[in-house]
Amino acid sequence: MSDRITPFFLLILSFMLVVNCGRKERTLFEEGKKWEMVGEKTKALYYYELSLRENPEYDPVLKRMGLLLADSVESIATAIFYLEKYHKQKKDDTEVQRELFRLYLTTGYEKEALEILEEIRFQGKKETLEFFEASYLCLTRGGKQKEYLQSLEKSPLSGDPYYAPWVRACETK
């Protein structure tokens, strides 16, 4: 009788461990999101880090960590690390693509920025692609900078608060 109980017991125990671990990483992630929503970035990062200790591949946390850290000049390398890890799992996330693209361009990783540009070329909307191409060319090529800047200024995205700094960066280059 005990021989039949042992395999069944082990199966149930394994299942409960998997479910419990999944809940813990999710619970910690949700706690981090609560802190992020009220502007407590440090507390949010703390809970996100705890969640990653439970599961280093938990993609919602990778994304949030990367996006939060991207705001800080001192944390750009770490932000890129988390966003790249997330991007390997979720190639079609436009928010992560644009943030990686921006970080790559501002840190001089042209090859990596071009890879993101190629992904956008096959996935994105025409106006987004044109804006990204003009940004890339304006920030990496010196020749026709006024032409690229005019293209950026005419874009419907130039009024978007997220993209406006790209236009200013091109103006000051």
C-alpha cells in the first residue's frame, strides 16, 4: 500500500511546489506594481528583485525592471540587460523595442539599434518606422542632419511626449 502512495504523494507535492512558486513570484510582482503606481520606484524595484529571485526569467518583472531603470543614466547598462532578456522572450513588444532602440542609440550601440529597426520594419506601422529610421540616421550620420530633423518634425509622433526628446536630441547633435 505504501508503494502506491509514495509516487502519488510525490506527484501532488511537485505540483503544489510549482503552483506555490508561481504564486509567490506573481505576488511579489503585484506588490512591486502597487509601489510603482504610487511613485515609489525604489520599493517597486525591491519587490521586483524579490520576484526575480523566485524566477529569474519571469518576463513581466524583466520588463518593468528594465523600463524603470532606463530612466536613470546611472542604470542604463542594467536596464539594457533586463530589457534584452525580456526582448528575447517577447519580440513583438513595441514599448520594449522603442526603449531598447533609444538606449542603444544613446549609448552608441548602432548595430543593436539596427537590429531593432529591422524588427520594426517587419512589425510596425509606417509612421513609427519612418520616425525610427529618421532618428537613427539623424543621431548616427552627420551628412543630411537637417533633412532628417525635418522628417522628424513632420512626423505625427513628434508631438508624443515620449518621442519629443528624440527630436531635441537630433536638434542638438
